Amino acid sequence: MIGVSDRIMRELGQIDGVIEGESVFKDGPALWVNGKEIAHFEGRNAIDIRLTRAEIRARRAELRADPRVSLRSASSDWITIEFAGPADEAFVRGLTETAAAAHRPSDGSQARLPPAGADLARRKHFH
């Protein structure tokens, strides 16, 4: 039986520009857009999403009112979403689509790939 996080990862990987790679912040998979990690799981029922400070600021009241959402400091690009069912999965997808759109190359250039090998190890060393 496929787990909720596996199903979510597969679905989020279908978003335009999203590539699965290894997380810099955690052991395990992450979602990347244009060389930026935009999402990774925090256990089986939570996901961190790099929504961007500007988007968080614009939606702060909405996000703060949602019990599924944990906000960080005002200077953070990241939020954490707890999920349990289909409505939560749609919410996670919508926020991840917003994060992906914010990180796609805007000038039409080719997107950078997730880091690997020595580059990934160097980035992990700093986190």
C-alpha cells in the first residue's frame, strides 16, 4: 500500500519544472526547481515548502489561521504543512505550485538541475 507522502511526492513531481533530487536539509528526497530545493518531508505527515518570504507575507493571515500550517520567523522562506487526507493533499499541491512558479527561470533560460555529488555534499555541510 502506497503511503500518503509517497503519493504526494509522485503528484508534486508532475508540476512543471519540478525535479526530484536529494534534500540538502534532510536525509531523503526533495523537490527542486531551477537548482533550488522547494520542498522536503518532515516525517510521514508533514512537508516543508519554500513558499518565499514575499508570498508568506502576502498570505500571512490566511496561513496563520490554518491549523495545518506552521510559520517560522518573518525572515524565513519556509512553512511546514501537516497533512492527513485528500483535502490536505490538494492544499499542499497548491502551495507547491506557487513555490515552483516563484523559482522557475523567468527569462526563458534553461533551469539548473539539483546538486549532486561533491556539490550536494558541500551544501549539506553548511546545513
